[in-house]
Amino acid sequence: MRENLKNIFLFCVFGLLLGSCQKKTTWDIQEFGAVANDSTVNTKAIQKAIDACSKAGGGTVLIKDGTYTSGTILLKSNINLHIAENATLLSSINPNDFVPIDPFIDATGQYRGQCLIGAMDVENVSITGKGTIDGRGEKFYPKEVKKTLQRLGIKEKKHDYSNLISKNNRYAVKKIRYGNRPFLIRFVRVKNSIFKDIKLRQPAAWTLHFFQCDQFLVDGIDIHSKANRNNDGIDIDSSTNGKIINSHINSDDDAICFKGTSAAAVNNIYVENCKMSSGWGGVKFGTESMGDFKNITIKNCSIYDNRGGGIKILSVDGANIENIIIDHIDMKNVDMPIFIRLGERGLSYRGEEQRPVGSINNVKISNINAVTRSIEDSRIKPPAGIFITGTPNHKIKNVSIENVNIKLPGGGTKELKERKVPENEFMYPEYTKFDGALPAYGLFARHISGLKTTNVVFELSEKEERAETLFVDVNE
């Protein structure tokens, strides 16, 4: 009996020693002083947990059991930020709690760069869990920010952006505007990142922004972004080797947007099994389009309740867009299902030199079923199905449209059939910038070489006096 007790004692001691030697894998933010209440700003506590995890070689930083308010936190290499299902990371409403990382000015003339969660020049980073990240975007309208500053008795910190202004200043709004609306998540030059299952809510600006990132996966996330303006869902900006799958995006601005705010290319991106709703574009290339967009596949997705276009492919700042496959897309209640634009705006970003006019080449769009919005709910009345336009000096090349069915309300007049559509090659590239309805209700195409259409059908619910298709300077 005594021997058995001795053996049990030795076994327990050995177990304690073994446990003390095991490497720590999880850093709970509560251990670093984070408090779940309405008044505590936990930025320092959360950052301490991240730094400690990083110093130990990496692991999981855990947020659980409640709602934690924070300003900007910066993730480091080999860290998984895990937000448990019963937890929320909530944005502070003090604009001074946010810092910019690698800032820039976007095509609308707004200063960008602040974020709630940031990562820059690191690798092997993930954000996981079934919890929520909430940006409280409604608190970052100018009037609300002014109220917050007055209540706190502080002045807003502003950063110098003079070196970021484009030399030709062809912004949508000529006056450069300082922005105090932080992105929800911003990753800059991050290699190997994963976003899994997380809920992203109500940012003050863009929701999830990848800039010059490589090898990223977005799987099963849910975005609801309707609290402020310019609140894109996912922006893939000058980034490569990415996959976005099984996700739901409901935003008031573009749902999934490929951007080029640098001369680096967007290359090798795959999107599948995503649902998208937007107050603007469903899937968009541009408008910031300085770097090339190449080898991008989007398939088996649905786009619904869109007020600014279903699929939009735009090169206006020098991007060469090529090898694009868009296949099996279902659209319902969508304004302008397909819009392709090659233009000559020529904006540059981050002080870089302006690029020459780009190109659009080798685009295949197939197996599309679309129902447009009613005339009353359309931005351009009456609506059209497909609009493709280059410029007189720069043609789009090799676009294939196959197995497309688009249902439209009709309503066009004979007068519209004779309408001349302006070129507007230097303007902000949207189908709303051509001074009214198109002279064709189905497909209007001009300045394109190598357009191939196969089994493209347009169905009308009411009388229509415009042409079904109209080609101007088109070589099939």
C-alpha cells in the first residue's frame, strides 16, 4: 500500500513537472488587464497580450466572455487572434485611438489608413472564431466625431498627407478630405493569413483590406457593413495568391472589390460560393486601378439587391486586366448586371508616377442568370443589361459572353434609340456617368475588338422601343 502511494506521488510530481515544461499556447487578454465593460478602452491590455505571445514565438491571443472596447491593435507574426462565440471586439469611438498604417488617398480623394485591427510586414497571421468585430461606424460621421471630441475635451490628431496626393488630381471630388473613419481590418504586406468564421460588423469605412499581401484565405466569414459611407466588404488591393470562399457579404458599398492603389499587380485570386449584396457593386475591378489584375476566377456565387452594378470590370488608371473568368453567377434585383470600362483617368497613388493607359484582354463571362431592378428602383431609367466601352484610342480586346439570360423591365423610347452616348474617358468610371439611359436595352458595346457572344438572351416584361443590341466600332 505504501509503495502504491509512493508511485502515485511520484507520478503526480512528474505530471506537474511535465506540465510546467509545456510551452504556453494561449494568451487570454483578461490576464493582461482587459476588462469587459462599456467604459474601459482595452487597447494597451490587448496589445500587451499580442506582444507577449509574439515574444514567446507565437500562439493564440484569446478574446472571450464579453465585449471589449479598443483602439488600434497590431498583430505580429505567428499569431492567431481568436474571438470566441460569446465575445465582441468593439471599436472605440475616440478618433485619436486609431493610428494609420501605410496611409494613402483613394480615388474619391479621401485620406485612408487608420484601422481597428492592423498587421504590417509580418507573416502567419490569422483571425478566427465565431465571435464579432464591430466598428461602430455610425459614431464616425463628422457630427458624431465632433460630439465625441467635445465630450472628451480633446482635439483631433491629424496626420500629414501632402506627399500622398496625386499629381494630376483627378479624384472624384477635387478637394482632398482628411478621413477619421478607420477601416475594420487592414493587412499590409502580410504573407500567409487566414480569416475563418468571424463576424465583421459596421465599420466606419472599408471592412477587410489586403494591401500587397500574399497567400491569404477567407473562409466562412460574415460581413454586415451598412453604418457609414464607402464601406466596402473585402478589398483585394495589389495582392496575390488569395482565396475567398463560403462567405456572405452585405455592404452599402462594393461587396468584393479588386483594387490597385499601387503599381503592384493583383494576381491569382479565386472566389467561390459567396453571397453578395451591396448598395453599389457586387464584384468590382477598380476604380483604383493602377496595378494589373490578372488570373482571377469568380464562380458559383450569388449577387442580390445591388443598386450599383452586378459585375464591373474597370481599368482607368493603367491596369492591364487579363485572364478573367466569371462563371455561374446568379443575380436578382441587380442594377446593370455587367459593365466593362477601359478609360483614361490616369490617377496615381502614394506619390507614384502616372501609368500609361491600360488594357482589358481575355475576359470570359459565362452562365449568368440575372433579373434587373424595376425602372423605379434603377439608377439609370430605363435600365440595360450589358454595357461595354473602351475609348476611341484604346480598344477592349477579346471578351467572351456565353449562356447569359437577363430579365429587364423594358420602358425605352424611340428617342433613346437615337441617343449618342458621350465618351467621358477621363471621368470616374461608372455606368451612371454617361448622362442617361443607353440606346440599347440588352447589350451596348463600343470600341472593342474580339467580342464573342453565344446564347445571350434578354427577356422583357414591358414594351421596349430601343434596340436589343447596338455595336459601335466593334470587331467580332
